[in-house]
Amino acid sequence: MNIPSNIITLIIGIALTLISLWYGQNHGLLPVAASEEAAQVDGIFNFMMTIATGLFLLIEGVLIYSIFKFRKRPGDRTDGPAIEGNVPLEILWTAIPTVIVLVLSIYSFEVYNNMGGLDPMASHDMGHKMAHQSTDLPSSEPVALALNSDNQKIALGLGASPGEQSQEPPLQVNVNAIQYAWIFTYPDTGIVSGELHVPVGQPVQLNISAGDVLHAFWVPQLRIKQDAIPGRDAQLTFTATRDGKYPVICAELCGAYHGGMKTFLYVQTPDEYNQWQQDNTLAQNDDLDKAVAVNSANLSDGEYLAPYAQEMGIDSNALEQLHAQHHLMVSNQ
């Protein structure tokens, strides 16, 4: 039974399409998605994997078929057919990649725009137009800006998605990248930490800067990355959707110990985050008995020495005896 070649081609095309669609959604190459932005990034990655799988199977299938179909037969010493070119085929394999690249470009552009990449400033109360004005913004506004050739202010990084701009204000965290550590400062509470803690479900805005060389803030589970550029602030806005502990990695070669520049992002429930915030706020407390750490430069000599006196067992009676002995020695002299 001879099956027409066009039927065989149709069957092969359907099989390749089904296999590519299945693998594009079930490749298992990405870590767990832990943010609202991750779904959009995963969508374009899965789409690219679908196209890549189809092209791989098609090209490798043609190569394997050709190896067996057009192999040299025993005793065959003739030359192959003199084929100089096939214009329709060349147009086809030029047009297909062109269309694929165009579709991916439009798709990625939309994803980047939906994540707030084209206008991070739009997530602020001053509105979209302020991103393109040359007037100075209030120094209290934690906005990431740079100057272009026309002296206009443009934003660097990712802002809130257009659909999220009317939601609650994001949690502000200042991020300073230095060799070889991340320093996270919470302006609202004054907490300074080497780890990033955020509540699940709440928008978070990171105001990122670099203290020395180029670094990059990258959390694979959030599908976001932003360079920390010396002298130029950037912002990164995200909303975590899954509680857990995720690695924060520097994705730019920043020196000899670049590989060790790691910390963790802790996405916590609101109650857990409030408890962490309360525990760490104690370090800023004026009550030294409850403080975890204090700035000794602001203490008097008595306040500074008090903890050491207690550890050495010195109490008020011992101090009175020392004072009396000192007074006696001074009188004898």
C-alpha cells in the first residue's frame, strides 16, 4: 500500500507540532515561579522552547532521513546530481526565521512593557509624564533616574506593571551592592540587613545602587535581574506570590570573590514578616537592655562601660569601696 507523500508530510507535521507543544510546556528547565512577573517570563520562554523543539526535530529528522535515503550504495561510483540551487527553498528557509524573530520581538516587547520595563516611573504618584520632564524631583522620592543626551530624566529598571499602579504603595527597600555583599536598608523602619525579607503578596520596590563596581541583582525564582551600576540608581519592582527562601545572586563578574557574593530572599507571610520587622527594630531601640546592637559613638562613657561592668561582677557596693580607697589614697598623698 502506497501512501501519498503529501499525507505522510501532513502526518509528520502534526506529530512534530504536538511533540513541540507538549515539550514547550513540560521541559522542566526553570526553577519554581515565585512572583507575578514570573508567569509572563515563563510564557515567552515556553514559546521559544516550543519553536526550538520543532526546528530541532525537523532539521535533525531531515538529516537522519538523508543519511539513509541518499547514502552511497555498494559499487556506486557515480557523481551526485549537479544541483546549483533552489530559489523557492532558499526563500522559504529565509522567510521562516524572519517571521519567528519578528514574532518573538513583538512578544518580548509586550512582556517587558507589561512588567514596567519601558516606564518604571509610572509606578510613582507623579504619573507617567514625570519620567520625561527635566525638572528636579523631590529628594525624598526614591526614584531611579539617569540622564540621556537631551538632559531628560529616564528611569532604569522595572517598575510596577501598568495594571498594578493603582494598588497599595510598594514596600521600599534600598539595596547597596558592594564587593562582596548585599546591604538592604528599610527606610520606613531603619532596619539594615544582609538578607532581604519581604511579605508575600505585597508589591516591593528595590532601589538599587552600587558602591564600587558593576554588580547585578538576580533572583531566578522571581525571573528578574537588574544591574547595579556605580553612580546610577536603578529600581526593580516585583510582587512575590510564594513564600520560601530563594537565593540572591550577583550575575556580573565583580572581582575575585564574585562567586561568594550571595545572600537570600525570604518571602514570608504577613505575620512572619511583621514579627521579623519587630525583632529587628529592637536594634534601633533606645532601651539598651532590649537592643540587639547600638552605635557606641552616641553613648557616654558610663553607658558604654555599663555592660562590661556587669559582666565583671562590679556592682554599686564595689564601686563605693573603690571610691573610698581612691579618696583615701589621694588624702595620704
